[in-house]
Amino acid sequence: MRTARTLGYRTVAVYSDADAGAPHVAQADEAVRIGTPAAAESYLKVAAILDAARRTGANAVHPGYGFLSENAAFARACTDAGLVFIGPPAEAIAAMGDKAGAKRRMIAAGVPTVPGYLGEEQGDARLTAEAEALGFPLLVKAVAGGGGRGMRLATSVAELPEALAAARREAMAAFGDGTLMLERLIPQGCHIEIQVFADAHGQAVHLGERDCTAQRRRQKVIEEAPSPIVTPAMRESMGRDAVAAALAVGYRGAGTVEFIVDRDLKHYFLEMNTRLQVEHPVTETITGLDLVEWQLRVAAGEALPLAQDRIRFEGHAIEARLYAEDPYANFAPQTGTVLHFRPEDALRPGVRIDAGIAEGGSVTPYYDPMLAKVIAHGRDRDDAIRRLIAALEDAPLLGVTTNGRFLRDLLDHPRFRSATMHTALLDEWAAGDEPILSQPRPTEAEWQLAAALFAGTPGWRSKGVAGFDLTLICGEERRTTRVGADNTAMELHLGDNGRLRYTRDGITRQADIHRDGDTLHLARGATVFVFREASPLPTTENRIDPAFARASVAGTVTRLEVGAGDTVIAGQTLAVIEAMKMEMRVTAGAAGIVAAVRVLAGTQVEAGAILVELDIEEPT
């Protein structure tokens, strides 16, 4: 929308009920409601989007980088309705959208590909036989997949049945096509992708590579350009293969050709994303080009603005994806209201923040958990890392748990700084005891600051308050602090922007805070702590009753694994919830018999909702 306005175009936003207050709705010249929160009833409804274009007199559709952006039927429907689809032809989307078919094309074109099974026979017996022939570990992938959907890892034949079932189920829900392919996993590989652009006049160029190796569960976390492992010779070779891939399918517009690079720095084609990528800002930053402007110009029939020999790269750029998730609880998705988020506080030369949420907005379980992209550009990689860390520290989001502290720590981790990451490393850390995934705990100074804030007068000045004991809770910790004693005396000054300046022992520091009833959200650096005052009455707030299996997150109950009367053991899966592109298992906290199932499959539930009730087996 910013680019369209710069070029003199008017824009129309479409939105679901869940996004009525979203920034993109306010930014557009016009906006049209297209349905209820569920994506299938709004953003995936082709007829509703075409009707919005007709009613507003729009003559072009930009599909963004989610939902229908790689849907060939949608692209064709736009063209049939007389609308310009700001993307590749439907035929190119279909050609590359079929992951197995795309690999066949690449093999024919001489582009190196990862060994795998691309056959039409989809029975479990055939897939199992092919998997055993390929060897493990391997990936089960939906042929219509993308963005990590419909993809499962199997490290042994014993894991294969569940991987096949889960990939099919997720692929059917996301793409309406459960066809699968198998692909040998390249151990300790790096994910390198090439940005390509083609016009309607037979010209195609590449805009260099992006390194997306820092990912978990095959979802990208940090992206950078250029890649710290790619040599000029590799860039030329991969760029040549990527352009050939685009030309092979009559491509037009922006696209990304993804490669996996092994330990010997050999590259293999993975797939082509027939759309603009989430991480396109890092390419924009090092080239000085607006890729959305290129999209609009190519869609209008213009030739590419630059030839290959005129494309230049300057400096280094890194993007971090701010997700609504808890890295210290297996990256569980989070929902809630954004109480404080001031990205403008982090802006400085070389820093850009693209946010899809604003202060006061709600994070719902219906869509992807990405809230914002924080991008930093520097003269070199160290410059970019330093600026990005500062930006994450200066723009904390309060009210919803995010991965902000994890991103900050990952950027400063020796494995990232030395560019020795691989695509499975974060998952290995999650399965082990890597310190970066240990829950941060408040320091003594932060407990004292929180106590001073709870005890503070309306003017937020705690010095001189009569001494008394104050008991606070943060996470699973409880701490009693003597407020008003010499060791907690401090001056507190709160600005209009939620930024607190506090002085203790002659040193003035800063923090971001938000008081929400009896809860205090306190951010120092990129770390957010939530404190609340303990009740003076006896409470069971921290006790978990195993008789009630509750939803850990808000989402949709996709499967119920038990029925009334079933006998279960501790740790057994009772139900599966999908939220923000993730499946979360709800397990039995103790052995017993299912007394009641409180929900139906397909039901939308809130976090904490009781799903299954158990009669707990008494210990003998």
C-alpha cells in the first residue's frame, strides 16, 4: 500500500471480522469486509475477494504472501474477471505449485535436485517401500505445500505412518490436496534462496541470495542477505539455475527459487515460491530497490527496470521475525491484546520495522503468528547484527508473549555469529538443554523495580514510602520484598510513551512498562516479565488438576483421540489443537478413565478450556 500510494495508485483492503482494526485496514483508501475470522470463510473465499474488487471498481489484485498467493485457480479467476493479477501466470503457479512436477521440470532442465519419490502411487505401502529405498532421515512433503505446511520429518520407518498421516491431514486442510512426495533430508544443510524477477518480454534476472538457514520446524526465523557462506562463484551458479527455472515455466513477476546447500557447498533445488516472500525487505535493503514497485510495473506490462549487469549489492541486511509464541514452552503460539508496542522508538538509520499489528490490536489464533519483521542494514554483517539487536531491545511488545528475547539471544549466539548454523539446529536445541531456550528469570534489581512500581504513588515516585512487605509473582517464582527500605528506594519517572526512567544508586536506566489491573508488564532490553501481586488469601492458582485436560492455547480442535469410557495412561494424547499453523497435543496428566469429552472435533476453543474430563486412577 505504501508503494502503491507512492506510484499514485489507490488501494482497497479486504478483512475478516478478526482484522477489522488491523493496520492494513486503516492504511487503505477503502476497505471491504469479506467474512468471519476463519480463513476458509474470508481470506480463502475467492468469490468474496472478486466481489470486493467489483464493488469498489478495483482493476488489479495483489495477493500478498499468504492465503491465495500461490493458488493457480485464484490467479485464473482474477484474469477471467478482467482483473490484473499482480503475480505470475496461473500456468506458472500450477507448474511450480506441484512440488513433484516442479522437480521433474528441474531435472529435465539440468538443475540439481534432492533425491526423492515423485510418483503418483500414494498408498502407504508404496510410500513406505520408497522411503526404505531412499533411507532415513527424510521429509514427507505435500506436493501442493509451502511455508512449512504439509511437511513432516521421519527419522525412521517407525515414525513414517504418523508423518504420512499428519502431512496428508495438514495438506488437505491448507491446500485441499493430500498428495505427498518424499525427499531425502540433506543433513546439516543450509537454506539458500534466490530472488528472481521476470517480465512479459522474455527477460529474467536474479537479485542475489538470501540465507534462511535459521529456522525451526521448517519455519524461517531469521533471514539475511547476502549469505555469509555463499561465494561469488556460487552466487553466479545458483543465480543462473534460478533464472533458468523461472524461464522454464514462462514466469512473470517476483519469485523465489529455494535451494538446500550441503556441507560441501553443493546446491540442490527444493521448490519455487511463486510470490513475494516475507523476507523480501533484506533484498530491497542491499539492492536499494522496491520489489513491490517492480511487481506493479511488471504487472502493468513494463519491462524490467534493470538488466542483470546493472544490479548492485551494498552492505549486509538481516531480518528477524517477531512471532506470538513462547520459545521457552516449546514455541507454543500465544494470543491476547497488544498493550504496548512502539516500533517507532527503535527507528534509526539502517533500521526498518514492518508490523502487521498495532498497540491495542488483538492477536487471534486464526492466522500465522508473525506480528512484525525487524530489519537492519549495515556496512557489514557485524553492523547489521548490532543494529538489529538494538532495535529488538528498543521496541518490546507487551501484552502477548513473543520470541523477542530469543531473537536477540540468537543473533548474539556464537553459532549465528560464526555462520555455522544448519536448518535443524534450532530443533536440536529445542530437544536438548541449550541455554538459549532456558526461561529468563528476573534479576534482584527487576524484582525491586517491580515492587517499587506496585508501591508507587500516582506520581510514580516511591522514595519515602513507609516500609512494608510486598509479595509478587512472576511466572512460577514468588518473592517478598521490603518496599521503602533503603535497598529499594528509587526515583521513578514515567513518560507519555510508556518509557520509564528510574534512578537507583545514582544510576538512571530505562524500561518499558504497562500496568493492566493487578498485572505489571515490565520490559528491559528485549526481555519482558509479567508481575502480579500475590493474593493474601489461600489460592490454588499454581496447582494443575489432572482430572481436567485443558487447551494449552486458543485454537481449533482438529482431532479427538479418546472417547468416554476409554482407559488412558499418563502422557497419552487425548486431543490435538491447531493454532497459528501448529498442531499442539493435549495429553493426560495422569492415568485414569475418560469420564467425559467436552468438545467436538472442529470446535474453536479458548486457552484453558476443558476438553476432556478424567476419573483419575488412585495410586495403589
